[in-house]
Amino acid sequence: MKNLANCTPVEFLRQTNKIRHSVESWIKETKILEIRNNKPKLIEITDSMDEAQRKEAEEENAKRMHAQVKKNISDMLDNALETNADKTVEVLALMCFIEPKDANSVKPTEYLKNAGEILADKDVIDFFTSLMRLDQMNILDFPKA
């Protein structure tokens, strides 16, 4: 099965543009970025604390952060794999050059096999990581004319 790791450069560029649009919609529907920004209520560390109080507060804050990260990941997975499963399959299908309307005609194991091949390709991952960084720096946000 063709995927992003084994296609021609022209196919890669055209397909990544389709994926970009699909992922943009997927991010909005799954609310992944909003969930990722959920932060726990942390204990304020002040100058008036002695070393023991500061250490205790730091340890408690670390526990709260760890618990929040676990909750955020669980919520993101719930939204991606349960609530928005159709949209997630659409993105996977596009990575394998399958039209979204035909996405359910492919066995899940084929998606897993191809996802592994794509994730193992450093150049493909670097390309998507670069796009993500550009978006996070708002470089891809152009002013409206």
C-alpha cells in the first residue's frame, strides 16, 4: 500500500497538503490543543517559605502536573479515538493515499502497518514536525486582506 514514506516527491507534496487541511479540521473538532493547555492549580511558591515548605510544595506541584498530564492525554485519546473516530480515520487514510470515503474499506492492521512505516521514516516526521513548529510560531497565519 502506498503511503507518505514510499511515494514520489510530487505525490508527497500534494498528499501532505490534503492532510494539512484534514488535520486542521481534526484539531478543531477534537479540541486537542485546548485540552493540552489544561493546567492544574499549583501551589504558589513564595519567598516566605522555608526550604522544607518549598520542597513539599514543589513535590506536590509535580504530582499535580503529572496527574493533569495523564488526564489530558486520556481526554485527547477519548476525543480522537472515540468521539471523533471518523475524522481520525480520515487523516490515517490520507496518509495511505486512500480517499476518506473509502477509509473503512481498509483493515485496521493495514493502517497500523503503514503508520509504523511512516513514523519510522525520519524525513517524513521531520517534515511534519517542521510544519507543526511553523504553526506554533504563527508563521502560517497570514493576515486577511
